[in-house]
Amino acid sequence: MGFQGEVERFFQQVWDTICAALPVDESIIDQESRNIVHNEDKGIWVGEFAVPLAHPVNGQSKVADFRE
């Protein structure tokens, strides 16, 4: 596995750890890819590298978006 593969594996492990540690509603996670998906009913939009935080804000999840 090259350097890029190692980096991708590292970030996947970080993502899996974050998802496991937070109380994430399973209905917003695409079960095949395990990516968090857009869900208008819940007022949540999470980008490719965004992470839902555990503390609700005004009845919605606060989202940290790490995209540039």
C-alpha cells in the first residue's frame, strides 16, 4: 500500500472513530458507504468531510464542516 493508501486508511479510521463516539442518528447514514447524507427532514446537511457534533442547536445538529 502506497503513501496515499496509508493516508486514506488513516482518515477512514479517524472517521469511523468519530462516528462511533457520537450519538449519530443512523437514519442519516448511508448504510452501504457509511457516509452521512443530506436529510432535509432533520435539517441536517453534512458535506463529504463534515462531522455532526453531539450538541443540538435549536433542535438541529450543529455541524462542523471541514471543507475548504
